[in-house]
Amino acid sequence: MAGKLHNRVASVAGAALAQRKYVAPVEVFTALGWVHPSRVEEWRRGRFSPLAKELPVGTARIAEALECLGNWARANGLSPSDSAYVAGTRDRRDLRFTEDDALDQLCRTHWLAPGLTDKQRARLTERQNKAPDLAVTIAGNDWTCAGCATRGATGDLHLPEGDGHLCLACADFDHLVFLPAGNAALSRRAKLESTLAVLVLRFNRRRKRHERQGILVEEAALERAEQQCLADEDVRARRRERDAHRRAAQDVEFQAAFAEVVRRLYPGCPAERAQLIAEHAGTRGSGRVGRSAAGRALDEEAVRLAVIASVRHLDTAYDRLLMDGVPRADARERIRADLDRVLEGWAQPSAG
């Protein structure tokens, strides 16, 4: 069991390191499936504490996972760095992972990639120690302000505070104006210009996560930001065009590398099919496995999942079964033999 956990921790830690140049225990917990990212977000915003009460494992299992992470990190030359976890609340209080002080400290230990310069280490540490932005949420139901006891209407903004919510007036945010999301440059500049800036979030029940709708900023700050954007609009347009070309080139390079891994794992897979799999799985913004952290790191398991998905949809009756109303699990079981037959054939080098 310990060996299996070590392998799982090593896999998710390797993917995290390739993407971010560091590994954080809390991200390992989410990758292991012990806690949903949305609950981590709620914890970071100070809605509950400690985080351990959301995990389906006890402190002994947490300690075991952290030991596996530490052993893997030291074996790969990573260096430890203590990180602060501060709540995204007005009082910016410290957050806790567990009630055990020693274990809590281990959970705060991030592991940084070897070979980083002092400047890179300092920048990473500063980013990791930064508290989440203050945020209000769009209420999905009627609610009552815990400060003034005023009943709010559906769609009103409120600040989560302890077990309740505060209206914008009680939160001292009612002097701010709303800037909808959509213009990254304007939002960034308005936030920098504003002494106080607050994110506006809406909870997406289907995706089980909060999504950004815009920000609340000071009216004068928004006006200054708008003037700045008007002054360099042409420059930013040219930059966007250059960035689009750069991203397109990066996508082509990544998809070629992805296809190469497909061919290495499945030498019998036709080259044009391997390229098709890579393009489909690696489409930017698609949310598919190729754009996951493991996929971008060319993790073999992520590549295998992309291949399996392609075969399932293109080489079996899976989609037709779904259209006929067959439950997803039953449909997958029915096409399993056909799926395995294709994969086994691709596992062997092609005769040509």
C-alpha cells in the first residue's frame, strides 16, 4: 500500500513540478482525489478550518503522503520552502491544515525545483505567500445579511463572513463600482489603480467551482484605467497579434511532441492518427486531458487516456450507444472488447 501511494504521489508531484516549478502538498491532496479544488478554494477564503476535516483520510495517511512527497522531492534535488497560508478575509487570518502543529507545518512546506536563481526563488515564494483576493459572490437564493438583517434578493452580491454573509454596505464595499470581466488590460489596470479591489464570483454548479464575473473597484480608479487603455490601444492590438502567432507556434510544437509520445507508447498507431489524437487532446482551452497539467507535461498516463478516448469515440459503437440512451457505464462495458482489440493492435509495431 505504501509503495502504491508513493507511486501516485511521485506521479502527481512530477506533473506539478513540470508545470509550476514547485510542488505544494495541498495540490498533491487534490490530485490524489482527497479533496475537491472547490473546497480548497472555500478553505482559502476562510469559510472553514482546518482543511483536514474535508479529507476522507486520517492524519496518519496524510503524514504518510507527506513522507512520500518529501522522499521523492529530496531524491530529485528539490529544496523545501516554508509557505504562509492566509485567508482571503478582511482580517487576513492564518489558515490551518490540521490541528496537529507538526503535521500542519509539513503541509505548509513547498518543494522548489532545483536550479532556480535567487530571484526566481524569491518570486515563487512571494507568490505562494500571497493571500487570496477579497471576493464577493453572487447569491443564488434569497439570503439575509448577518450585519443589518436585511433580506437580499436573488442575484445580489454578498461577502461570505463566518457562517453567514454581509451585504456590500456592511462589508464597506458599497462605494465600489462593478467592472465586468472581458477586458483583461482594463481589469488589471483598474485593480492596480484602486486602493481596494474585490473579485466578483459566481458558483457554477455544473463545474462545481467559482467563476470570475468581474471586479469591484473605485470609480476614480476605473476612469484612470480607461484613459490608460485608450492611450495605448494600438500598441496592445499589435501585441495581441504577436502573442496569437506565438501561441499558435507553441501549440504546433506541443502537439508534435504529444504525437511522438503516442507513437512511442503505441508504435502500431498510424502517424496521421497519432497527430489527430494530439491535435484533439491538446487544443488550447478545450479542457481535454492534453491541456491538463499532466498532459502538458507529456505524462504517459495522460497520453494513454487521450488515446483511449480517441479509440472509444472513433473506433467503437460508444457514441451510438449513448445516443440510444444506454447509460455511460454500461456503454463503456459493452465496447470494452473492441477498445482493447484496437489498443492491443497499436501496442505492436506496424508491419510497414
